[in-house]
Amino acid sequence: MSTAPEVWAAGDCGAAVDLIALVVNRAAAVGAHGDVLAAAAAFEAALRAVLGPLLDDVPAGPAATAPPPSHP
């Protein structure tokens, strides 16, 4: 799945964008949704440790002086 349209739209609205993509398929060989959730939960602490500082000081939206989007 491409995130390009979302990044373009955010930029058009004047928002700063940091994109982090993560693909983890460690639960692919398991048979139940609960197993997938357990595999994801196993990564939670590591992801919070790495991503937390990056996300703590993120502004809550586009700048007040942002021009309107250039496309509908």
C-alpha cells in the first residue's frame, strides 16, 4: 500500500510529515488471529522505545498559515 497520496495531501495542507513504514510478518505461519495479536504485542515495547521520542514533540496539525490544498 502506498502512502504517497497521504504525504502529498499533508504537505499541501502545510503539515510536516515523517513517514515510518514497518512490515512484520513473523506471525505468518500461525493459524489464529490471537497469534497475530500476540506476535504484534511482542514488538510493542521495542517500538515504543524507538518511536516514542520521535512522536512526543510532533505538532498536532498543519501550520495555521498553511495555504489551501492545490488539488481537490
